[in-house]
Amino acid sequence: MYVIIFIVILASLVFVHELGHFLVAKAAGIRVDEFALGFPPRIASFTRGGTRYALNLIPFGGYVKIFGEDNQTNEAGDASAPIDPNSFVAKPRHIQALVLLAGIAFNIIFAWLLLSLSFMTGMPAPTDYQGQGTVQNSALTITSVVKNSPADAAHLQTGDQITNLSASDQTIPNPSSEAIQNFTSHHANQPITISYLRGNSAQTVTLTPTVHSGDAVATIGITMETLGTIHFGFFSAVWQGAKLTANLVSATAVGLAQFFWTAITGHAKVSDVTGPVGIAGLVNDATHLGFAYVLSFTAFISINLAIINLIPFPALDGGRVLFVIIEKIRGRALNQKVVQVVNTTGLALLLLLMLVVTYHDIAKLFVK
């Protein structure tokens, strides 16, 4: 199920990004030849207003074909013929930059809308939340389960709310995370019983805390946090969503800058970067925590996608904007053969990085 949700999230983020390029290009009078969700082979399509709208089979992506974005100036491809006024290259440089930046802007706006909706439906928050609003319906919640741990073997899941903890010598109702850690450390290799809520269903499981390699005390293999929800009305939710979006954009940009600095200084670890496989696993956790978590998680990924695309690296929107700025300064177009080679090289490097990150994501599934 979570794989389907992951595909839906990915498709929605790509759709919003490409929609930004599409709408601004159309508004600027640029011809858009195709707007496609997914990659070929094509499942279905129709043409309206000179644009083919297509749904393709492979759901991991999408694209907009903007006439002239590849430096084509006219239909015939003849450099001596007049430039088509509806071509991308016929527009002023600032219009070209706006079209290229529109996808990034739409991803940020999409995140704002999702976070606002999450505040309306009940934004997840820890009990020590310092912002506006009051945290309600708080409960000790499992936020992750370590693979091949006692908790995993007992089929505990992310989102389960722990209500009671007991052994032959002790019972703790409504335990805190610290109480559970102390309890399990003092009951190494002894069966304990955990009562929990999964949705509206009360359940009980018996498991045995164990000392894993590298650990000092016995554990059951979960992380926990006391979580509740914060609700706002429509206008307050929109305002709080805007503030949280701004904070996340800033934090994401700073975090990405720090990562690149560690990469430059040789201290970065590729294993710390999460790729599609790792994100799919996080989607699984989010679905167990509830709808509001999925909304917030999607908003976070949308902001990350926007900030990453803003990097002035070949094949990314930021790199293409950099070329537009250089052309503006030079007063003439760059050599398109050079641009194509640089973009192709950049794309190859990005794909290589994605393959390496995906390999580490898959390896983590077996190491945990």
C-alpha cells in the first residue's frame, strides 16, 4: 500500500513542478508542445490549444516540452529563418528565468498549501512544542521500529500508542519513554507485556528485551515520542502554514549548504543521503502515523525538491537559470553544443549519484 502512496506523492510533486513551468510559459506566450505525467510509453493523450497532454506508463517523473527551450528558434530549424515569436529563446532573459524558476516556486507554494491543510486537520506536534496553539490528545507513540529487533518480531508498528507496560514484578500504566527505557534495561532476557492502541483497536504483545551488539543495555528496538496534534481555523492555518514553510525553506537551504561544505572538505557521507528507496520507507512510517503526517512529509519533500532544483548545477533548473544570466551578461547566446555537453555531463553525474544513494538505501534495509 505504501508503495502506491509513494508513487502518488512523487507524481503529485512532479505534476506541481511541471505545472509551474507550463502555466508561466503559457502566460508568457510561449508555445508548449507537450505536458506529460510520467515517462513513455504513452498510455493516453489528447491535444488542446496546441499542447498535447499525455499520461505515460512509468510514473517516476514527468516533463514539459517548451518550444525553443533547446534553442530551436523556428519550426524548420533553419538558423537563417526569422525567430518564431512564440519560441522560448525569443523571449527576454527575465521571462526565460521566470519560466525556469516557476517549477521551484510551485513546489514551495504546494508545500505551503499542504502544511496549511495539515494544521486544519491536526498538525502532529510533540508536547514540548513552543509555537502557537495547544497540543491536544498527546500519547506516547512509536516513531520507528528497528528491523529484526524484538519489537519488529512482535509486529509493533510506527504509530502504535503505548498505554501499559508490565512484567511479573511490575506494572506501569501510561509509561513515559524514559520509563520504558529503564524498564526494558532492567528486564534483559525477561518477557514483558506491552499494551498499545493501533488506531481504535486495543492490542497486547509479549516480547523479550535483548542486548544487541554495540548496546550497553537491553532494548526492544523502538524509538518513541509523546505526540499530539495542533488544530487551527482556516485563516490561522494558512498563516501558520506560511510561517512553517518559510522556516523549512531556510532550514533546508542551510542544511544543504552544510552538506556541500562537508563534501568539499571531504567529510560528507553518501550513506547519510536518502534516495527514492529510503524515502519510500519513510512514506511507510508516515502512513502509519496518520494522514496529517503524510501531508507534512510530502510538504517537506516538496521543499527539498525546490531547494535542490535551485542549485546552479547543470541539468537542474538553477543551472539553466545560471546559463540565462551568463547570456544576459554576455549579450548573446552561449554555444549550444557546449551547453548540451555540460548539461548531459551534469545529468550523468546526478544519475550516478542517485544510483550510489539507492545502493546505500537498499543496503540499509539488510543491515538494520
